[in-house]
Amino acid sequence: MLLTPSPLKRISFFLISDIIISLFTLYFAYNLRFNFQVPTNFINNFFSIFFILFSMKIVVFVYFRLYRTAWRFFSLYEVKKILLAHIIVYSVFFILFLIFKENMHPLARSIIIIDFLLSLVFITLLRLSKRIILESTKGTKYKNTLIIGANSSINALLNDKKNKEYSPVAIVDGSDVLIGTYILNLEVFGFKDLKKVIKNKNIEAVIISKEYSQKRLVEIYEILNELKINDIKIVNTLSSGNKKELKDIGVEDLLARHPKDLDKKQIENFIKDKIVLITGAGGSIGSEISRQCALFGAKQLILLDHSEFNLYTITEDLKDSNIVSVMQTVRKIEFLEKTFEKYRPQIVIHAAAYKHVPLVEDNILEGISNNIIGTKNCIDISIKYGVEKFVLISTDKAVRPTNVMGTTKRICELYAQNVKSDKTEIVAVRFGNVLGSSGSVIPKFKSQIEQGKNITVTHPDITRYFMLIPEACELVLQAASIGKGGEIFILDMGEPIKIVDLAKKMIELSGRSEIKIEFCGLRPGEKLYEELLINDSDQKTKYESITVASPTIFDIDELNQKIEELLVCEDKIAKLKEIVPEFNHQLNLQ
């Protein structure tokens, strides 16, 4: 019971132990000085000397908070504090001895020196004991850990058996109010002291427990990288929304942006108590939108996907929500009709699409059928069954497209903007690449690094817009909530990022400096840079993160006719260019 962590037990144990140690070391100092033949006159003042010394120790030890340090968090920093405390105690005692020498007589100065050394050694060893015992019996090597960001969830995380190797020794936080205070018996320092704390406390690992801006997170990472701190964890919120875990910091965390104007109340009002159908519900975007809709209180989720594995995965993830799993393709309108007739969704979010540029280049008919016909089917059936809001997930590759995939998505946008609908509000939301999605560069680079292979980048100048999947999905729902029908919303993707810089950062994070970057040339349909707007006449919304592209008028009957011709014609590239004149397939030859 005594070893069970508790502040009261810890203080009591250390206090009693220090009394015993101090008695022992002073007694032993007397005996060493006189070769175990202590004169009687020296023995007479033993307890008086002990009382003075130990009283001073208690005062100084309390000042240095030596009775507040948890055993398994003990580090070199605490050793330095014990040393300093002893120097102060014995220096003051020595001065008192010189001033009141006659009152303390008889007392040899060598006894004070011997007691100083013995007390320092034994009190330090005592406080190291539990850490030494735990590490030897459980095989755990505890790491001196710095917590960045005072957060209420960190205590529960550190008590998790998976995280027992981390022994917090200090906290760094940006709040001036907290600096100098103690949380969980750990002193709180400011960001300006970050380097000093890492050096003084021999920090081996860092846990970033709060959500910081991209700029601040990068600043923190650069300092940690400079000081060779390789074990950097970040608190990750699980898909359930209320559970947290520690994960390695990744490049996606350093690139993440958190929209300041995210209006969660607006999104909740849009989703809450509605029946929501999501196509492509098992994909990277579809699965996160499904989770978000569950968190925002959807009455029922209809999860539609043609992939058995993807559908099973998202179904398991959301099994505690009111969901219906439908294994179905969007290319068969007769199947869609049965689903819509049965469940009567009020909101449809269409995320199903073929998105990989090279694969669609090699399978043009499949790309056209799935992306264009699938979207057309979903829109038409939504209109027929009076869906309140239809949301098309689009892509920046639809802007002045240079590949078949981007062109099919542009045609989907044209259909969504121009189809006639009395009740159903149809909007499209366009954004760039999402970090960590299936087939994106980050999983590919991670795989190459894990295998010890060089990272392959298509071109040294290639750039892309990036956004975190949860961020993109929240903004999709926010844009959809303000749409009135006919809009193409564009999400603010920040500044484009050079892929080669992304690769360098991932190599740096991995610590695998031997891995090099190789350039393999642009793939068919790939362009060096991507755009989010067709022209400069975009309109602002009440949210900085969302703008509206100017509408493109296209006769819907003519568009339907051209889509039918596209399905049966021989030269599909020429027909795509006829529908989307800005399609420049020649750029793929770069």
C-alpha cells in the first residue's frame, strides 16, 4: 500500500525516511570521525545537532519541493535540486557553527563534511529507488518527458498502461497565468524557456497535449529537432470524439490548419435529426463525413459503398450510431431508387468517385461511367425523391483540367449547377488533396521510408494544395449548410506545398537520413500545379475559409445529350474537350 502513488503517502514516506537517513548519516559521521570510538562529551550534544540540521533540511527541502516529486518522475534535475538544497543547508549550518562555536561545542568540522556527503548520497539514492526498481522489474526504461500544453486529458493519458514509459518532469505552456504554477506537481514554464527546460531536465521525449496553430506547432518542432528530440507524441482525438490517444507527430500535423471561423453550431443545425445518405461512405472523405455527421447528431446515417471491406470498416467504426449499411454501386439507378424509396434521405453527400489520375487515364470508360453517370444518377434520384440538400464532393483537378479524372469531375459540377430542381438544393464543394487519404503521397512516402527505399517524387517543382481530412470534411458540411443551390464552394487550402519539401520533412521526421529523393517524371495526366478557381470573380461568403465560384451556364438538355454521346463515341478525349473546352490533355506530356 505504501508504494501506491498518492501525494500524502509520498510526503509521509519521504519525511519519515529522511528522519531515519539523517539520524543514520550523522551517527555514522561521528563514528567515522572518531574511528568508532566517539568520546562521551561529543555524544551528549548529538541530538541537539541533529535537531538543528534536520529542521533546516525540512525548510529547504520543502522550498525546493523535494517532497512533491513523484518517484517514477525522478530525474537529473531533481538530483541537482537535492545537491543545491544540501549545499544551502550545510553552508548555513557551517556559518552558524562558526558564529556559535562555543554553544555547539564539542563538534568537529569534519563531522559536518562527512554528514553532508553521506546525507546527499543516501537521500538521492532513496528518491531514485522506485525508478530503479520499476525499470529493473518491469523492463521499462522511463523517459524524462516534457508536456507542452497544460491539458486536463494528459493525466488520464499518462495513466494508460500503453504510456507508462513517459515520466513527465515539467510542463511548458503559453498562458502567462499558468507560468510558475504547478500542475500535477509539475512546474509550468513559458515557451521562452523551452530550450532551457529541455537541457536542464535532460528531456528525452515530448508530448504535445494541446491543439496549436500550424505556425506554433512548426516552431515547436523546429526547436525539438534542433535539440535532437526524436520521440515526439501528440494527443490524437479518436473518431468517437471523446477518446484520446498518443500518436507520433507526423507531417500531416505540421501541415494542419484549424479554421478560425468554423461554425459548429451552424453545422449542427444543418445535420441534427436529419436522415443523411453518404455515397462512398467507406472512402477517406466519405468515412470522415460519416463520422462528422454522427457527431453532429444525424437521426440516421445511410452508408452506401460498393466496397465490402470499406463498408464493413466504417460500419464497425460507427456501430454505436443509428446506421444502415448499403452495399451498392451508384452506376445502377434502379438500385439507388430502391434505397431512396426505402429510407427517404433528407441530405445526400456524394463522395463516391474514382479519384486516382493515372488509373482513370488507363480506364477512361470506367472513370466516365462511375464519376459522371454515378453523379448524374444520384442527383436525378435525389430530385425525384425530394431530397432537401445534395452535396457533390469535387476537386481542384476540375479547374482547367489536364487529365480525364479532373474533366469528369468538372462535368459533374456543370450538371450540378445547371440541372433543374424545384425542391432539392444542389451544391458542389471543391478542394485539393487531403493528407493521408488512400493513394495520396503521404502513405506512399511512409511505405517507402519503412522499407528503407528512396522516396520517389515525380518532379522537383511539383506543388499541391493540402488539407487535413477532418478539416476538409467540417468545411464541406459548413459550406453545404449555407448553400441555396447552384453554388460551387471553394475551400481555402492555404498556400500550395512543394512535394519535394514534404518528402524532405517526412525523411527528417523518420530520422532516416540515409534515405534520398529520386525524381521519376510526371505521370500521364499529372500537372505541376493545381488551381482552385476558374476565374477571379469568386464571391466571398460570411466565412473566410469558403468562397463561391462564379456560375457556368450550360444548357442542361445539351449537356445530357453530350453525356450520352460520350458514352458511345470512339474518341472520348475529343468529346470530353468538346464538353469542357479548357481541358488540355496535352499538358500530360510534360
